[in-house]
Amino acid sequence: MNLDQKPLEALIHELSRLPGVGEKSAQRLTYYLLEREEEEVEKLASAILTAKREIKECPVCCSYTDQTPCSICSNSHRDHSTICVVESPRDVLAMERTGKYNGLYHVLHGTIIPDRGVLPNQLRIKELLERLKSDEIKEVILATNPTKNGDTTALYLAKTLEPIDVRVTRIAQGIPFGGDIEYYDEITVATALDHRTEFRSY
Ligand SMILES: [Zn+2]
């Protein structure tokens, strides 16, 4: 291997590991970066590092934030009696884009994946149950994706929440089975939320 090539190959390799970036795109991005001014590349590198260092999980809803608690949890104008449970912080963004939801969120950071050994205790379920100790919460909307793992997780949560005096609903299936909330337009997500129904595990 030519030693001069090492940094180039390392960058291509790192970029190609990003989601949605294949080997070809990684090469294109690498050459693009090499042609930029050093200052410009430094800005990008520092934005990545700063975000990584300063953005943490909100201690209440487990979404990503640079303040404690996050701007949604600490907003007194929001409806603090409703919690919408989603898989990822990206889903919070998707819900917020609809402009139709004014409650709080809870981010699980994944779903139960039985085949890959991802179990409920690896998700932020304990944190959700902790929040439900407060009488303030009247409704939990299960907004995991309508996929096999999303449905498994919703069922598990419905069963876990059964003994708790709280209304449990599931977003409507305006999003087809196998779909990902993150990629649907605001109207579809808002409709799924509007048409949510009572949800039980039996
Ligand atoms: Zn929060």
C-alpha cells in the first residue's frame, strides 16, 4: 500500500460508514472536501465534534438536546398530560413538523428486536414508567413505526402499562405497514396521530 494514500483511504472509509453513503458517494465527498478551503473543512469538523459533545439525552424524555430538560419538556405551554412514545429523536422532529401535536414525547431509542436480542431493558422504558408515576399523565400515545418490531414494542408497552391508570392509544395506520414515520409527509403523520385509537395488548 502506498503510504501517501492512507489519510485519503481513511477518510473514504469513515464516510462510507455513514448511513446512506456508499463507497462511491464517500469517494465523491472526500474529493469534494479536499478541494475546499481548510477553514471551511475545519468548520464542518468542529460542528460535528461540538454537536457530539454538547448534545445529550434529555433526562426526562430521552430525546437529544443541549439543554436540561429539553425545550419541549420545559415548555409550560405544552400539554403535560399526554406523552407520545416514539422510536427515535428523528421521529420527534417528524411529529413537530406536523404542528398538530402539543403534548410531550418519550424517545425509546429503538424497538424490541427479538431476532437480534434487543430486549425491553435496552430501551428507555424504565424512564417512561418513572414518568408515569406522576398523576399528571393522562394519555400515552404509542407512535412506534407500523413495522413488525414497532408493533411488537407497542404491544409490549400496552401490556406493561395495563396496570397503570392511563389511557393508551396507538396512532392510526395511515402510515402503511413497514413504513417509517420519519419519511412521511406532515399530513400523513398528523392524520395518523388524529385518528389514534384505544390500544390494548389483549
Ligand atoms: Zn425532554
